[in-house]
Amino acid sequence: MSFEAAVHAQAIELDRLAIDMTADSGSGHPTTALSLGHLITVLMFRTMRWSPDFPDYPTSDRLVLSEGHAVPIVYAAAAKLGTKVGKDGDLRKLTLADLKTLRERDSVLDGHPNPMEGFPFFDAATGSLGQGLSVAAGLAEAARIDGFDKRIYCIIGDGESREGQITEALDIIVERKLNRVLPIFNCNEWGQAGRVSEQQSADRIAAKLKAAGYTVKVIDGHSPKQIDEAFEAFGALTDQDAPMALVAKTVKGWGAPSMQGGGWHGKPATGEALATAKAELDQRRVELTTALSSSDAFTIEPPTEPPAMAEPTGEWPSLPETMKKLDMESVLHTGKLATRRAYGIALRALGHVDPRVVVLDADVSNSTFADAFAKDDALASRFVECKIAEQNMVSMAAGMSAGGKVPFCSTFAKFFNRAYDQIEMAINSGANLKMVGSHAGITLAADGPSQMSLPDVAWFRAWSTMKDHRGNPGCYLLQPADAFAAYALTGVMAEYEGACYMRTLRAETEFLYNEHEVFNLGGFHVLHKGRDVCICAAGYMVHEANRAVELLDQAGISATLVDLYSLPFDSDMLLDIIMENNGMAISIEDNYGGGIGSAIADAMTEAGDAFTLEQMHVRRIPKSAKTPDEMLQMCNLTAGDLVAKAKSILQVV
Amino acid sequence: MSFEAAVHAQAIELDRLAIDMTADSGSGHPTTALSLGHLITVLMFRTMRWSPDFPDYPTSDRLVLSEGHAVPIVYAAAAKLGTKVGKDGDLRKLTLADLKTLRERDSVLDGHPNPMEGFPFFDAATGSLGQGLSVAAGLAEAARIDGFDKRIYCIIGDGESREGQITEALDIIVERKLNRVLPIFNCNEWGQAGRVSEQQSADRIAAKLKAAGYTVKVIDGHSPKQIDEAFEAFGALTDQDAPMALVAKTVKGWGAPSMQGGGWHGKPATGEALATAKAELDQRRVELTTALSSSDAFTIEPPTEPPAMAEPTGEWPSLPETMKKLDMESVLHTGKLATRRAYGIALRALGHVDPRVVVLDADVSNSTFADAFAKDDALASRFVECKIAEQNMVSMAAGMSAGGKVPFCSTFAKFFNRAYDQIEMAINSGANLKMVGSHAGITLAADGPSQMSLPDVAWFRAWSTMKDHRGNPGCYLLQPADAFAAYALTGVMAEYEGACYMRTLRAETEFLYNEHEVFNLGGFHVLHKGRDVCICAAGYMVHEANRAVELLDQAGISATLVDLYSLPFDSDMLLDIIMENNGMAISIEDNYGGGIGSAIADAMTEAGDAFTLEQMHVRRIPKSAKTPDEMLQMCNLTAGDLVAKAKSILQVV
């Protein structure tokens, strides 16, 4: 059988399976699947170097299906090849019979690619569009660091390529010469609600790719020969070559004219329409090949052995030790240091003890202090300057995590806001993602609200109310109040497997701790023990609360002060402490509501005892002010405001 | 004085003011400002048709400063021209003396453009990068609808143009032929942490713009003649011409070599460095012009009179009336209708009574049912298909709001997630933005978690804990449980000025209300009055709770059911009701925690009485399941789970 005939036979078999599978499930996107039958056949049966027995083998070539809704065609190929599926190491071969379980509650075949639910062939959960190419770039960057000769294929929809994140990823691939990534644009001309824009036509996409620095091949995405030649050309690229991109002209609903055109997005064929579509595909097969199936016609080249990997080495030094090494002892003696600086110092120490650690930043590394890592010659090759493109940074970090790295991303806390969808998809992917947002809250003051993170605590707290696939909180939210806490928590994050978000501060803050203090995910510290009222604060507000405790003491009020540096926290222990303060508590935060105050309120009301909580937080859109103190005044969050609040709830005149 | 000499003189005067202003404030971005001195001079003193006395006049040409940190140069020009500033109609002329107040607490000169704090020359708060061009596109679209001959100039940083949202905006400008927008790329070659990427070099940007369909002019951004000629060419464009874009090669810190190169981003000159920079600028002036000042050399053409605008006409019809008109009476008789369909029907009715209403969607209008508006010939010209680019959609809507429209945006609730930064900036801008997220929560089931909105309620709730510039909640969060509620709330949103987010559902839901029920922002409805426990639910979960109330009744437990369709809500009234239920409450939600449960917990703990609240919400990352019921089982959120929870807290065996 000729290669062409074999590809057609195999593609049509997969197409039929995709149509049947979505018909069985009653939902899904068969027509998008059909536009990819030939591309997936050549990729998975011939071009990719991988092993169905070890679908997540580290040196395997990877497929990132950015247009996740096309997944039935990949499931069909995976079943045909007996690819291993399953969770927690309990793997078995996927069978054709399994395809009937698409989208079922107990199936490994989720509605969109979902590796953590038992399909380890994929590295990332996709389905929210525009993110896959960044993941692919991250996989390539990780492979480059490890010296793996690994190719990453990424399939992107034409309509999908309207998402700006795609251009962010295209830029970083050129910039960092990640030419082991092949972006494949599936130009099938139909979106969900209508035709794809002329701005995303195959020709326009090709022109844009060329302008961005790519060598572009425009092919017929249903021509086995053209597909194969393009992949061969990609495989022949040397390190010196410009990255390549493929623009594949395809047909949505290929082979089944009755399912083509508008109105067929996300719609399975049923009844007569199903029979018609399958008859049309059979007719197409008769025209193109004599074979019913052809998987035997292909040989898959296996991945190579991975080289021995570097392991974490020994203990990491304390903050004073690291600062001494960096000739920063004099800074230590000032008794204060911004938490963002401590993060930078920690990153640098961490880089030397843990070779898995990589750092990404978005053109603000001299503000977040991630540049401490970038400027260390021994670490610089593990630093990725992502420029002003936060969405790409987060998804690329997710890709690096899938490639075995421990990625720390930093930018202003405010700007993580624009990557929340990417963060969610990374958490769904099980990514070991560490996010550090600097200039958190309102105390950056002068720059004004466009640079302030205000609803961030509420959003990340939502992730502390549920569990990830490992049974841990979806994300830990950490708010160190001083440099020792920030330094320690950076180390804690690196050791933990899962997502964390740490808020650091622009302003210098005084030391509250020393190098012997232990910080845990889920922990908190009692900084002052009183009996009348329990003040709960985090980050910058711990310092304001500290001043309030002194003022209250002078007024004869004995206040407890809790540094609630972690969300979630041990709520039973906290409630015990509040109970020792007659059930009276005040929370104070430098962000909008829904944050640590609400976390305490949740715990109190679940316990059901008579607690009182006054929440102090930002209750207006802030504007610029010259200093943190002025800003706190504007938002009624000074030590004085806290004292007044305490007196008011204790009914002290 | 020659035009060139006049521009140089004026630009250098503005440059000096920008340096002084940032020196006085002790923070800000003088070098970025200096890269724009000439462009801003020609724009604000000559090219733009506007009036300093009426800086927000509807037919004025507009300037969107997407790279908001450059704002001191605009403040300098505005002061020089005596532009009116102030809030709430209390306007006065900005003076040169005012410039000393930059970034002060009581100043109208905020750290970044901030129209709501007293600088109405701007339409949108900027400073979080990459959003301005979308706002400009929205302003142009609004002007097109109104028949205004209005040009919109948008200045974008070269580093900033890495943000993918810029390409989303570039695409929609070409697609919708919005050639009254002029994107101006300020290519000064330096970012914050280092040089701008080669991917954002002037040449590369120009090539990309051409590939995207623009006529591109590359100019020296400090040549008065080249700037003027470019603006003239732009002014001469006819409706048939392709959009134009300007790539301006500029110098960061122009005229002051001592402030050029790396290390000067966001850093004012002080002391000797300040004196040096000013001396350098003075020297440059001597070389270029004999004049110290030249504002008299320019004439600003005023804006034209706006035509009479269409006003809202009369009452809008009830849901049954509208459905009758649409031949959908038979649907009404089924007793159920998805809230997303009711939204579409409401939009269509609204479009006919309120000419300000415009609708934007992101290629899912046949899922959100915004297509009901798009398909009505009388309304189609007010529908904007934004394709798969949610960030651009939201910022464009903010621009349309600034242009006097009432924009409704819709996409899946999940996908608003990727525009949260844009939503925040829109709220900061005072935008009258209505967001409707369909397929909310988990009951869409089969598509899996990549399509589910899960932390959205927590994020939007944060905005219900604070106040916007008008003294209202930053955003209302609405969760209609049936079609009557969704229809009514769509109308309520249109009448209200401010941001709202409404969650609609994929699934059909039974009618709970009729056309006589009144829904208010901040309201709730008691659907069942009991005495043992108060169940609070919203959206889909109201129906599950309704079933639970019946089951509980059979078990001898008398439950109250509150449809908490709005956040915020009247907490005193709700607590009274819970108190009538012995202080016992259960909340049930189809999202992660931090949502309505936490809102109730906040209210309870502030009141300080002995309440008990059990919060039921999604506590795992969901996966696909075939039906809403299966999904609710997976997440332990069925009526049965609710009954068990009620029995448990009431200690009924």
C-alpha cells in the first residue's frame, strides 16, 4: 500500500471513530476532528518519536492540542495505538471500546484534553483557547535546558489564533530560537458562530507568521504527501534555522459534505445524519484507498533514553548566610528589607541548590527582584525574560513544569490578573507553578490603581476552598510580612508540588522574624498574645497592626496579633485563639473584600459559636498618593483606624 | 517662527515640565514622556479637533494613551492649554502650578491616566498595558454608530505591543474598517528591565502591521514635519481606505542624553542629574529654535456640534409579550427556558427601546444567545462580533461606554476570566459595562472544566465589597434562576449606570417566577418560608434547593428558601430571615468557595450573633460528566446532599 493510501485509510478510520464517539456521547466537536484526521495520522503514526506504552516519557516528542475541542481525533488515534491511560501510575491500554465512554463521568476521555484525569499523553489541559503554543514553548525551553532532542507539535485553530496570546507565544519562540516547536495552524475556515475572519485566513496567517520571523509552509492539510514533506522539513531544521510554522488548509467536516459549513460546530451527527456522514466517509475512502485500515503500515520511532538529570543538592543557606555571600550584610543590619528583595535573594540561593528551579519574568525583573537570578552567570540560562506578555509567561511556565521544571513566575501582583484563565488551566493541568506578585496591595501608593492588586486575594482564596488532583488546596496564597518570611516561603514553595501565589511588597518592611522561624504552608504565627481582641493581618498590614497593638496596650486593651501569612490556614487553631479573646476579632487587609477576613468568617460561621469579626479592607477604588501612610489614610486602614475599630467593637469610649 | 521651530520649542517646554513634575513627585516616568514630546505637541496643539474648555465633548477627537506611564507629557500639554479638569461637573482650568501636585493624594493628576479622578480629557484609565487600542476601537465604533466624524489617536509603547491584546485590537480595526483610529507605536527601544525585543523593533512592528492589513508610515518621532505629514495623511483617509498605522522611531529621554539608555525607566532625575538634564534640553532648544515657548503659534480646531441623539423610547415589553412577538409562545408553554435564551430575547427587546444598547460577543453568540440581537436587521449594526478575543471585547466595550453606549458583552462565563484585568481597568474607568457569562458553573457538564466558571463568583464578589466612583458597588453580580429573572435583570442592568456581571446557564430551567415579579440590584426573593433552616442559593442551585425543600418537608423539617440572585444584597434583611430559622443557614453554590456563602458569613460575623452556616460549593476540580445531575453528584451538590447536610446540622437522624 502506498504511503498516501495508508494515511488516507488510517485518517478515515479515525474520522469514523470520532464521528461515532461524539454521537455516542451526545456532544463534542466531530467536524473539527475531521479537519485534523490526516495531520493527526501522520503525526501520531509516523512523525512523532514516542511510545504508546510510555505516553509521558520525558524525551518523547510532544503534541499540544491547543484547540482542545478537536480531541476526539487524538483519542481515536490513541485507542488505535493502544496508548496507555490511567491515573497515579495505574495504567492500561486504551481500547477502541473505551471510545464509547467519551465525556462520561468515570472515563479517562474527558471533554477536552485533561492529563490529570488519566490521559498522560497530554501535558496540559486545554480547551480554553489560545494557550497551547505557550505551553509548547515552555516544553521546548525545558528540553533545551535538559539537552533533550525533543520536538513539540502544537495544533492551533484558525479562529483560535485571534487570541492575542498566540502572538505572544510566536514572538518568544523566535526570540529564544525555540525552533523545536512547530506551530500548526488548522485553517478550516469555520468558527463557532460563523466563518473565521479574513484576518485569520490561511493567507493572512501566513503573512503574519512571515512578518514575525517564521519560515512558513502552506499546505493542503489533507494531502499525506504535503503533510509528510512539511514534517520532514521541520525535522531537518538545525539550531541556526529560523523557526518554522505550518499553515494547513483543511476542511471542517472533511470527507462528510453533509456536515460541512455553518451550524456544525460542536454538534454530533445523530440518526440519519450519522449514517449519511459515515456513508460519505466510506465513499471518500473508496475513492482514495483500497484499505479499510492501515495502522500496520506505520512504524513509530521510539524516544531516546534521557540523560542522567541533575538532582537537588543539599541544604539551602539561611537568609543571613546568603546575604553575607552576596556582600549584603550591611543591608541586614538596617533591620529592614522589602519582601520582594528577599524573594530575589532566595531565588538566587535556590537556583544553586535546586537545578529544577527556573525563573520567568515579564520585563519587571528589576522591580520583582527576579533579576537576582538572571544576573547570576551560573543561573542565567535558566531565566526566561518573557517581556510584557503575562499570559504567555504563565502558560509557558506550565509547559516548563510539564517538562520537569519548578517554574517561578514573577510580575506585579496586578498583572497576574490578566493571566487568571491561564493560571486556572495550569492548575487544572497539575502544574507545579509558583507565582510571585510584587507591589501587592495598595502600599505602592504613587503609581495609582492601575498597578495595584486589589481583588487578587479573593480570587486566589477561591482556590484555597477546594482541592486539586493531588488532594491539596488548588493554590496556596502566601503573604510574607518580612524578609525572613519571604525568604523562607520561597524555599517552602520550591519543595512543595503544586500551585502557590506569593504577594510581595514594594515598600521596605522591618524584620519581625529571624532565620530560625519556621514557615509552613497552612501555618500562621501569633506575634502578640492578648485577651480582649484578636487582630488578624498579613503582609504589610501586620506592621500597621503591630503599631495598633502598642497603641491599644496604652489604652488598656490587650490585643492578640496573628500573622495570617497563609491561606488556607488551620482554622480550628485560629478559632481557639480568637475564643481566648472572647470571640472578638478584627481582620485588616490591603485589598478588596473576600480575602482573609472572609476566610475567618467562613471558619467562624461553620463552627457556629458566637464570634464577632470586623473586617477592615479597601472599600474604594484607590488613587495615587505619595506614601504608603497617605494611602492607608485614604483607605481608612491605618493603625489609628484599627485602634478606633477595636475600641468600637469592645465598646470602649 | 517656522512650524518646525514652533513644535520644537513647544515640545521642549513640555519635556522640561515633565522632568520637573516627576522630580517634584519623586516618581514617574520622565524618559518615556520625553520620547513623546513632539508627537504630543503636534497632536494636542494642532492636529486634534478638540476644545480644552470641553475636554470630553462627544464629537472631539480623542487621545488614548495606552502606555499610561507616559502621562506627564500629556499633563504638561493640558496645563499649557488650560484644559478643564475636575470631578462631577465642578471643572476648572489646569494650570502650570498644578503640575507640582502630580501623584498627590488630592491631585487630579493621577500617576496614570485616570479620568474618574478628575481628568476628563481621557476616556479610560490606562497603565495596565496593552488595553488602549481596544478602547480606541470601541470609541471609533461608537462614533460610527452615531455618525460622528471623530478621529481617535492611540499611543502604544513598543515594549507594550508585545501584549497579545494589541494584535486582537489591530485585527478588529481592519475587520470592521475602523480607519478613524490611528495606532501610533512609540518605538523608543527601551523597556523597563532592558532593551525592547527585536520582535518589537520598529521594523518588525511595521512588517507585522503590513501583514495585518495596515498602510504603515515609519517616521522619525521627533521630526515635526514627518509627524505632521503623517497626521495629514491619516486625516485624508476615506472610508474606502485601509486603516493606517504610524511607527514612530523615538528616543527614550530625547534631548537629555544623560537620561538615555538602560536604568532610567520610571526614574525621575533629582539634584545634579535634574540640572544636567534640563541644561541638555536647553542646549537642544538653542540648536533647534530661537523661541522659549510657542503655544501661540498653534490653532486648535474645535469639534463640531453633535447631531441630536436618539433617546430611549417607552416601556419595554414583558417576557411573554416579547416571546409572542417572536412566535415563541409555544416555548413559553413548556414551562421552562434556559436563562441564556431569556437573555437573548431580552437583548432583542431592549435593542428596540434603548438605542444606546450595543452588544458584543466573542464567536459564541449562538451559545450565549446574543445572536438574537445580531440577527435582527434593525439592530445588527449595533452588534459587534469580536471573534475569539475576550480581552479586546471587554476593553472595546469600555471604549463604547466612553462613547455613550450601553455595551452588553457576552461569552462563556469561564472566558471572562481571561479579561479580568481589562474588567478591572474598565471599572476604574467608570465604564457602564454589562457582562453576561453563559454556561456558568458546573452544570454544562459534558464539556468539562475548561469551559466551567468556578472562581468567578469569588472574584466578582470582591467588587461587591467596595464602592466605585459613583458610590455604588464596584460591580453587581447577578445570578437569575429562571427565564423571567434573567429577562428582568437584563432590563435592570440597562437602566443602571455601572458595571454588572450576570451568570446565565446552559441548561433549561423551570419557571419560578412570572412577568409581575420585580427584580432589583441588591434584592433577593424568599421562595419558601420555613422555620428550621434557611437555604440560600442562586441560579441553577435554586432548583436543586427547591427539590430539597420538598424532601425536607417530607422529613418534617421546615426549610426557608432564599433566591439570592444579587450580590451584594440587603444583609440585615437576610439575617432577620435566618434568625427566624434559629440562626441556621446553608448556602449551596455551583462554583468554588468565596462566593455567596462567604457573603453570608461576612454578614453573620459582622452582626456578631450566634449564627451557623454550612457552605456547600464545588470542592474539587470537576471533570466531564454527561448530565447536570451526574455533575452535581460528582461534586456532592444534589438535593439529596443538601437534605443530608440540613439533617446533619439540625442533628436530625
